[in-house]
Amino acid sequence: MVNAVEPRFLSIRNRIADAAAQAGRKPDDIRLVAVSKNHTVEEMVSVAEFPVDAFGENRVQEAQTKREAWPGVASPEWRLIGHLQKNKARKALELFDAVDSVDSIALAYHLDRIAGEKERVLPILLEVNTSGEASKNGVAPGDLPALVEMVLTRCSSLRLDGLMTIGPLSMEEGPTRRAFESLRKLREAQEERFSVSLKELSMGMSGDFEWAILEGSTMVRVGTALFGPRKTGRSW
Ligand SMILES: *Cc1c(COP(=O)(O)O)cnc(C)c1O
């Protein structure tokens, strides 16, 4: 059977390569996170064949159901990209290889404690609200240094790999690129201030990942362009 995802996958890989070339970057430096929320395990298995670098899931419960139903085939890593409530942190640690949406000192502290109990080091990204939109999660840019400092000095069971953001709703080039550029500059500022290397910038979705790559994204989170439109409701 022809895998229906293949043309979409090839088109995304081409778009990533073109944007990377335009930015003078190597396509291999950009990881593809397949955002699988609202898609079925079957669809995810067909995507895993290509391969993609990770699955991105937004909800702990959905990820749990899917992991329990996952067949005996290879799976890339699973990353949590949606808002995490403290009371689901323990479950999240069982299900995910990384949490990309850490946005408060309280959540970081909580994850660190649980990861410590499990004698595990959890890779994390800090989510920043670069657009200032009230509907968005993420730490305000001005509060980022305190959060970075806390994670670096107090959370020995967390490994801070970088930053994550979601572009503005408008999807216009100017504001979108400015939001992505601001995440890159925030990373540089933290690297300098705390003498650390923060390799990852998770930014860019189906509608804006080329702009994100031009602004330095190392991890694009692509759902619709890879899986097709999301079904609403509990379809997984
Ligand atoms: C849903 C989602 C995506 C993917 O969105 P598409 O537009 O379908 O590519 C990426 N990142 C986050 C945080 C999401 O919630």
C-alpha cells in the first residue's frame, strides 16, 4: 500500500532544505517534530516510517492512550509540547522523553523533584511567550532570566536544552519573524549571561516553519502539513 503521508513528508523535507539553503544552514541541523495531536496511532505509525525525529503531543492523557496502543514497531522520541499542569507532571515523566513547554518556576521545580526521585535527567525547553498574546502560554521574556537561573542552579535533574515559542496568531511575515528573532536573541542573551550553551530553538509550525528556519529554528513542529487536517473531538 502506498503510504499517503509520503508526498507530504517529501514536500516538507524539501521546504526545510530550501529554507536552510536560503539561511546558509545545513538541513540536518533542523529536526522535524511530527505534531500528532488528534491523529490516530495508525497515522503516527505511517509517519514513523520516514523517519521523523520526534512526535510532539499536547496532552498527557492522549499520549498515554496512544503509548499503550503503540504496536511493536520502532518509535521516535515523544516530546510534550502542550501546557503541563503540575498534577500531571508525574505521568508526563513516564510518557515523554522531553518536555518542551516548561513555563514556570513552580513547574520546573516539580519536574526536577520527580525526575530526581526516578534518578533520571529530563531534557527540557523553556516556553517563552514572544508575541505577548494573552491566549498563549509561556514565560514573559522579562521573566526568562529568573527561570533560567533557577533551572541551572537548583534543578540538577533537568537538562536545559533551549527555548520554545509559538508564533503570533496573525501569521503575517513581519510579526512572525520578529517573534522568532526575539526568541533567538533571548537565547543569545541567556547564553552570555549564564555562560551556557542552549542549542535548541523550537519554533515554526505548518504555516510558518520556513520563516522560523530563517530565524534559526533547530526544531520545527509540524502537524497539519504532515498528517493533513486534524479531526476534532477524541478521534485517536
Ligand atoms: C498543534 C501544534 C503545532 C502544529 O501545528 P500545525 O499548524 O498543525 O503544524 C505545533 N506546536 C504546538 C505547540 C501545537 O500545539
